Amino acid sequence: MKITKQQCIEFYKDMLLCRRFEEKVSQLYVQQRFGGFCHLYIGQEALGTGCLNAIRKGKDYVISGYRDHTQPITLGMDPGVVLAELLAKSTGCAQGKGGSMHMFSKSLRYLGGHGIVGGQVPLAAGVGWKIAYEKEDLVILCFIGDAAINQGQFHEALNMCAIWKLPVIVIIENNLYGMGTAISRTCTLSSLADRAKGYNMRQAVIDGRNVLNTYTQMLEIVEETRKTCQPILVEAQTYRLRGHSMSDPGHYRSKEEVENERNNDCLKILENHMISQKIAQSEDIESWEDWAISEVEKAVEFASTSPEPELSDLYSNVLAP
Amino acid sequence: MAILTLRDALNQAMTEEMIRDPKVFLMGEEVGEYNGAYKVSKGMLEKFGPERVVDSPISEAGFAGLGVGAAMVGLRPIIEMMTWNFAIQAFDQIINHAAKMYYMSAGQFSVPMVIRGPHGAARMLGAQHSQCVDHMIVNIPGLIVVSTVIPKDAKGLLKSSIRNNNPVMFLESELLYGYEGEVPDEEYLIPLGKGDIKRKGKDITLVTWNKMLLLSLDVAQKLWETENIDVEIIDLMTIQPIDEDLIFESVRKTHRLLVVEEGWGVASIGCHIVDRVVKECFDDLDAPPERVFNHFVPMPYNKTLEAEVLPTEARVIQSIKNLLYIS
Amino acid sequence: MAIVMQMPKLSDTMKHGVVAKWLKKEGDKVVSGSPIVEIETDKATMEFESPSTGILLKIIVNDTESCELQAPIAVIGKQNESWEDALKNFNVPKKTETAPLKIKESSPVVSSIKTEVSSSSESQKIKLSPLARKLAKEKGMDIEKIQGSGPQGRIVLKDILEQESTPSEMILSAVSLSPNKIPLTSMRQAIARRLTESVVTAPHFYLKVRINMENILNWRSKNKNVASLNDIILFMTSRALTKHKDVNSSWQGDHIMQYSDVNLCIAVALPAGLVTPVLKQAHLKSLSQIAKESKELILKAQTNKLTSQDHQGGTFTLSNLGMMGIDDFTAIINPPQAAILAIGQLQPLPFFDGDDVSWKKGITLTLSCDHRVIDGAIGAQFLQTLKTYFEDPLSALFL
């Protein structure tokens, strides 16, 4: 599997945009420009970019947990629309009714960020059911955190995916901690993908730090799933460089560990690769940096100047017509 | 008109809708090869095959959630719960996912799904199998809740529920699956959100639903014959949203309200109805509204004790007399 | 700042008012002191003046509608002022002084229900169902008179219907015509309330006396144009009352009020009901003055021109049905007064002189007394004085 130079650049720009976006989100949050919970994707960009570029965007379905700010951007959503949702504006992707944990896009087939750990896995099974029911040539990616593997609904859903052969790809974004609890304290498996064994289901462990690996491994998994209509449980190894949420004091892990991971940052890995492979020069990196920052500024401008939802919208969308 | 059991009326409704719309499928425990734990789906597997009449593992949260996901992308699942007691396992999917999706996606993803099954006490099933959850799920914006036992109503309402674009919780009754009634031969729908006056009367308004309707009809007949008391009975049929106008109109005529409901009486549907009536019909009331509901205990196994927990004829009659100031 | 015009209290017994007719339209210019509206009280319809000069911005209580006293009925202000704002700023002032008893007194149907229900005094609290409350209000029933059949005596629908149906069913069975439902005017409501209250609260007893009128008639035949028989009765009564202040009294709940002034209420029957304008200080007036003033009062009553002044301060009431061919009758006391005198027609009556009976022209007077104020002997002495005055008119000068 050969990744073109152009693809490499696109991945880098996407990851960079996601990184700068989340950094801005973090600033706005501490400036109290918006409220609620705020879970950042910083450190995990390679995972999102690699996986989401391996599917047919806008055709294959994606569903996720609550660390969901940047996945829609990778799928093609205007960052301004995501930021507008964070700022609870009517121009947000859920018109200010969703918030940080509930990004949605029907046109991108992004079925939402979801706030109940593991609750989206049965939903993914339902989407897989629909694909199989209508014999479509599609898959669904379902992102979950590592701690979701201990939820009953995760197991119920995996079992259903297996018995009914549903084209569901459940991706465990293993960043090693469920909030402040190390996964090793809540699961005896050394490989989380082994949860699939109980359901006689395919499994894979992929590299979630090097986007080129993530992409190539996922591409294979996606196409295999599409072809066989068999579910798979994928463990993608990653690390979040920020806290679980903005209010995380981070006592559960050492400074050294975080520092170590910073040196292993997915953006740096790709940057080094591009320089060494002469895909890009430092001037290119700088110009993309400028581009990413200006994209984020545009997003801030759009979201800041957008109107709040009307009070009269309160009762709209409770029930469908 | 044919005489059908509740079970057959529900079966007809599902069968007709599955013929009409290939996006409709039925999933639940024992709905296929076993022909349904209560035989509601009898014969449907043969008719529609295992892709559309699906035996699920015993994973209520799982297959309820599967229904939500499938509905979000365009299918119209009917999820059968063997009983609503088991559906409590799926409350996360019902409350956190089904009910919220349309709103939190600002109208991008609707959930056209029916979750149906028997509700309330049957006979000597003990504490875990005899509960009413209706008052819990009516308090969730984003859900429609239907509760009915009359074959004709059940058929028309289930068909409407399947065609509705929202999650509809459909509550039946285990004891009354064999209850017979006339069902029109031609196709018909009954709109959701509308109640039905099952007995015209002028002395008191009795609001009820599901199997308490039958108890109420019996009591009304008896009081009419023996004491010339004329009870008007409103069968709500849909308990979220409630047909308030029908209740208000009747109370303005009779000046007295009684709600007979199965289930516990704390923060119940009856409470809500009384609240609405006191607010909207205050100057029309001639007596404080009355409610009859379950004793506030888990359901005992013993038959006599069980009968005492549920609303009884004697309690309903007493409440009616209280309303009429007859001692 | 625009001014909120309130329903005025135009009589001492007025408990709510009716706007009979607005004399100005919304948008009209009004001048302080000039008539702007006709108010119908329980006793009369009278013109009421604009409280300020400006534009009649808003009529709140329309023609024929009623409201409580001091309730806003209109807003007057400058052309561009907002009547809504004025109304918003308007706080219903606390009720002004009334006799202490009056506040607790059972008030008219409309407001009484409200005060009774919200009253903090538990003993006085009347329980009634919301429906019964509404119906009682609509039908103008006095809930204090209704015995509730519900729990703790709660008045319920049945009680209201029974209260109402008793008379109307009797009429129905007697004449099989559809009954004519006549809405209550505020005058009719006032009569109903006050007289019911009188009968229920004042223990009545009645004293009757036959009076030989020959001497009076003789005198009058010589002085025809001076006064009517009624005027003479007013005159004699006023003089008798100065002598019997204990009859010229009123019951005030915790005390009795005795009056030196004799202010005579003259009962005047109008098509809409009964009014009792007051002839003030009758005891100081000559017969011809009394004749003149009573004629004016009766004319005012008949043309709805009585003012609130004309209604106030009565100490004793006379009711004469003689001209309507009534022999004699017992009248209901006009509270809080202590007595009322009922006058029958002039007719030949038997008078005894020892064993001899002679028929003379006479009248029968019936005094209704409130036993809380007047005992039998006191009432009898008063009637005795009256009898003496009539039969020996000179004694009115000297005794």
C-alpha cells in the first residue's frame, strides 16, 4: 500500500488543523467563552485522521463517544460550524442544542458524539443492521474509549454484530486511561482487542500514533469488512496529551510519562517523516502552520459572530413531524 | 367486522405494516421460531423470513439500541420486549438515546421506532414481573407512549405508531392478549394523542387506560344499574401526549374527576392529570379529584395480596361515592 | 401622569358598583368636575364627575358592567400617555375607613365570597367547592344562607341547585309556562342582601296600634293644600321620635347608637325596587317644609336622581302601603336601624269607648322592632305617644 506524497500532506494538514483547533478551544474554554464539559483530542489526531480517511467519507457511517470535536472536521465539516456548536450558537452543527459531546451531521453521516460511555455501540450495531438489511456496500466506524469495553452494552452489541454478521468496525481508542483510571486496573487483558474472542469475532491492534500506519492498517480492515460483512474489534493505541477533560488535574500519571509521550507526538512523527522523506521542507511546514491558524481564526470569527438560538427554538425538534 | 383477540389484532397491525413498508422489521426475544413468548408474532417468521422477524439474544439494552441505530438511518424497527419489566434494562437506550436523538441533533436524526410489549401485573408473577413503568417513561420528552388493550384500538394505534417518526413506547397487557373485540375488516388508523370516550355519562369523569379500563367499565355498569350513577369513562389510549382537551371538556360537564391507574401513585400519570384539571377546570370542580392506584409495595406473590395491591372494584366505587358526596 | 379612575363608593351601603352608562367615549376630552359617567349603586343611578382634565384614554369597566369598589374603571391622561402603564402603576389602595362592624359584616355576594374564602379567620370560613363558588357568584346567591351537605359542611353543587330549584320548581308546577330568567340588578341584589341580613340577624317583634284619624282629617279638610296625610304622618313620627330616642337608634354590633337628629327614611317603591331616601332633621322642620322636601325626594327617586347624600344618615324608616289598599302589614327593619313603621290604609275601623263601638276613619300602624335595641314596653310607649299625637294633635305641641 503506497501512500502518495499528496495524501501525506493532506493528513498532516488535517492533523495540524485539528491540533490548532483544539488548542484554540482550550483557550476559549478557560476564557469561559463556553461551558459544559470539554474533552480535547490533542495527541490522538493520527488515530482520527488515519481511520476516517480510510472510509468513503459521506457514505460510510461514523459514530463516536464524547471526544468528538475534530472527527467531523476530518470528515469535512467546517471548523467554524463545530466551534459554533461549542459556543452554543444557532449556526452550530446541532444548532446549539448538542454541545461539546453531541456533534452531528446527517450529510457527513456522522451519527453523533454520545455522552453515555458505551451507549453508542448498540447504535452502531443498528446501523450495521441497516447496511446488512438493505445489502449496502457500506461500513460503520464506531469509536469508543478504552474504558467502554467494560460496559454491558458494549458486550451485548458486539455479540449481536457477531451473530448477525454486521459490517461494524468498533475502534477502541486506547489512550490508556478511562478518565483517571488506568485501563490496566480495570481490565486483565493485555490486548483490549481480545474482548472480541468472547464473540468469536475478528480483531486487530493498530498503530494509532503514526498516521501512515493507522491509515494503511485501517484501509485493509475497512475493505475487508465491506467485503465480508463481518464485524471487527480494533484496538488503536494512542495517548491523549491533555487531561480527560479540562478539569483534569492529572495526578494519576507522572510528568515524565506525559513528557515522554510528548516526544512521541503523532504530529512530530509525521513531520519528521515528511522532512526525512523530503515530502516537505520546513518552509512548507511553516506555511501550513499559518494556514491552520488562519482557518482556526476564521472559525472563531464565524462562531463568535453567529447568533444564539432563539428562545422560540426551545420546543422545536422534541418530536419529529 | 371480525372478532379478534388483542394478540391477533396486534399481529395484524404488524403484518399489514410489514407488507406495506419493507423498512419495517420485528426484533425481540422469541419473536421468531417460538412464535412470540405470548404468541403475538405467531406466523410472522414464516411470512417474512428471519431477516425481518428476528430472534434476539437476551440483551434488552443491546437490541433496543440496535433499533435506535437502525431507525436513525432509515429503518423502522419494531422492538418487542418480552415484558416492560425487562425493558428497564434498556432504559438507557430508551431515555438517553431514543428520546434525545432528534433534539440533540437539532432534527437531523429522527428515531422512527416502536418498542412494544406487555405492561403491568399479570397473575402471581411476583415483584420483578408485575410492574408499571408508564409513569416513568411519560416523563421523558421525545417519547410517545401508547397504552391500550382493546383489540380495535390496539390495531389502529400500533399501525399509527409504526408509521410515526418518533420512538413510540407501546404498552399492552399480558392478561388481556386473549381479550376479544370487534375489529373492522377494512384498513384503518387511530391517531396518536387522542383519547376515546368509552362510556358516555354525566355524573363523573373517570380517566383510565390499559387494563384498568375494563375494571372501570364493569364498575360503571354496576353503579348505573344499582345506584343510577352515570359514569363517563375516558380511555386515554395515548398517555404521552395526553388528550387533555377531552378530559377538560368532560370534567366541565360532570364537575368530578377520578383517575384509575395501575401502578404506584407517586408522581404518576394520575397526579399529572389531576394537576392539569385542577389548574384548567378549577371553577368547574365540585369535589376534590380522586385517584385509585396500587398500594405502595412491591408486588407480593400471594394471589389475595396481589389483588389487594391493584386497584379494586371496591376502591373505585368508594372514590366515585366520595366524589358524589354519597356516604 | 395618567390617572386611574376608580369605582367610587357613592353610598354607605354600596358594596360594588355598576357603570350604568359612560357619558364620554374613549378619546373624548374630559374636564375635571364635569360628569363623565353614570354609576348605579344599590340605591340609585347617579352621575359622577371626572377626577381630572384630559383625555379619556381607556374605559376599563364598560356600560352595564359591575366591579368592586375602588377597582379601576377608566384611565384619564394626556393624548399620548399609555393607559397600560398607568394601570400597572396603580395599586388598589387599602379600603378606607368604614365602621368596624361593617368590615366583618357579611358583604354582598360578589365580594363576600372572595373575602370569606380568603379570610384567615377559621371560624368564619365557609367551605365550598370551586364549582359551587362559581355558581353562587353567577346566581348572586348568598353563600352564608346555604347549608353545605359535603364533608365539614362544604357547599357543593347539589346544595346550590337545591337552594335555587325550590322556588322555581314551584312556579313551574303552578304555571306550565317557561319561566323568565331576570338577571339581578345591583339594586335588587342589595335589597335581597340587606333584608335577608336584617331578618336573619335582627330579632324582630311587631306592635300594632289602631289610630282614630277623625281629628287629623278634620284639621286637614280645612288646610288642604298644606300637606298630604303622609306628610302629616312624617311630621308626627318625627316629633314622637324626639321624645323616644331609644327608638330612634341603631344596632352597632358592640354598642347601640342613639340619635338626637331624626332623619326619616321614606320607602319609595320604584319599578326596579325599593329606595329609601332620607328626609334629614325632620324634627326641626315644619309640616310644610316636610311636605315640600318629601315631595322633592320622591320625585328624585322616581327620576333616578337621588344622590349619595340623599341616602345617608337615616335613623328611622316609614313604609306606607295605605295608598295601595293595604289594611296593615309588618315591614322588615332597614338595618342597622332599630325599627320601622308600617302604615296601612285609611278606612273605617271599630273603636271602643267602654262597651260602645263606633266606626271611625282610622289607620293601623305596625312597628317592627329589633329586640336587641328595643324592648316591648319601649316600642309600646312610642306607639302610645304617636297615637296620642294623631288623636289629639295639639298634644304634639305640648307633650
